[in-house]
Amino acid sequence: MSNKHLTRRDFIKTSSVGLVGAGLLCQFPGLSMAGKNYTFGSASATGSWYPLAVAMSKMINDNVPGYNVTGVTTPGASRENILRIDREEMELAWCSANILYKGYEGLEPFKAKRKVLGWFAAYPGLFTIAVRRRTGIKSIADLKGKTIAIGTPGSQTMMDNVNLIFKNCGLTADKDFKAEYIRFPDAVHKMIDGHIDACSYFMGVGVPGYTQLADSVAVDFLPIPKEAQSGILKQDPAYFIGEIPAGTYRGIDKPVAAAGMAYTTICGPFLSDEFMYQATKAVFENLPFIVSASANFKQTKLENVYKGMPIPVHPGAARYYKEKGITP
């Protein structure tokens, strides 16, 4: 069956089979088929969004009477999740901030504005630019003439490296520096072996690959210069300027300014304010359980729910944040 014609009944049937196969219905008995059924979209089953959607669904089921939310896989990830919420085939979902902004505004790859609202910005991904210390590179400007790994062809990392990060820093790929279009694990190995000078990848904070790199060879991490920051933010409103905290990797003695984008959760504007208030409360008052599904959720903080959220937040969720002293 094609994704285009997948109905809510198909979704619930498919997700139930998947959960049984994974042994998750036994682990999460709150995921029954009785009551009002909502679905929570994620991405592929191998990523972190799916177990997070399942864990968050359980917390809602356990704390919001009358609702049964089921975490489901969605092969099309962010774009598919937006389209399904727009068609009212799905209620809650994960989404990257840049795709969310484009869906809300009706920009490519969307053909029209989609009816969707933000829920909360969960945790950031940051462009982390590492250089071998022996190269003597001290700034992004010094990368001119060097060899830099920037991601696989067509990937978000590669496109944003070329069209956003380095562009606003005054560097053009394959003109000002030699670009290596390779996967992150391959870049780490090439850095360690000395075959490339630097690498720039969009990653969460504290990922094993950069830890391995910094523990294997002396590296420095380059900050986004102040003069480039405003251009990045103007060009793509989904981005923000954050920091890689001191001590995250060997070689980082003080925070490093980095361009970042949030991984967000989203919801349908058709959902009631009361449900979204209670669902938001259920999630943020049970963070330890959700963290057990994926360590990425350790970075989810109530005070950061608006940081990197590029569209309006559902009024019901906003009411909970306001009660806790959090405003946009």
C-alpha cells in the first residue's frame, strides 16, 4: 500500500503490528485500542524519534484520561508528518525545524501552506566544525585552500554547509576549499588518518564520532564568526546561534559558537486546548521516563521550548509553558 493512501485505520493497524513485533505493547500496556485514538508520527524505526514517540505516547496515555496515543513509524519523516497532520490523519509528530518552517509557509518542497502548529523545541543539532590542530587553522577563514568533509551529496548537512554555513562565512565549496562529500564516520576516520584537514557536520551535542576524533588526534573546534551569524539567521529563520559547551569534547576549553537548528515536536491546530495542555504537562512532568527511550531527550528543557521553534505554538501547550513562567 502506498503512503499516499494510508488511512488512520491503516496507521493504527500497521503501528500495532509493529509494536507487537517489537514487544512494545507488553512493555507499554497503556497503548490499547480503547478510547479516542491519536497517532504520533516519528521517522524510521531505527532512529531516535520512534522510541521517543512511543515513550511520550505512553506518558500521555497514563496521564490524560480518555485518549490513546500510538507512536508510529513514518518513512517520509518530517515532510510526511506535516502532510498527515495537515490532512488530519495524524495528531502529533516529530519534525526538523527547517522542514517545519517550509511546511507552515508553503515553501518548497511543499506546494501550499500546511495547517500545523508547533508543540515544543526538543533538542538542538549543531554544525560542528573540527580541524586537525597541526594544520594551524584558527578560524573558518583559514580553511581556504584546505580539504573539508561536508556530508554526502544531497544531504541536509551538505546543502546547508554549502548554501548557508560556508556561504555566509565567505567560502565557496570546490572553489575556496576542496570538498569531500562523504559520510560522517568516514570523515572521522580520514581526520584521524590525516587525509583531510577539517570536517563540518550537523550533529547533536556530544556525539560518539566527534568524541572518538578528539580522543584520537589533537583537534580544535571552530566558532561561527559574529559577522556570519546574522547572515545565517536572516537566510534561514529555522536556525539559531547556540554553543557547544566547554568540555563536550577534548580540546574545547570554552564554549564554541555554533549554528544550530532544533528538532521539534508538532501538532494539529484542530486539537483542543485542553488536550494539548494536559499532553504537554504529561510529557514535561515525566521527563526521566522519556529520557530512558533516547538519551537525546536529556537535552530537552522546559526553558528551551521556544528556542529554535520557527512557527507559532499550540495555545494549549503555550498555556502550560506560561504557567511555568516560559514565554516566547
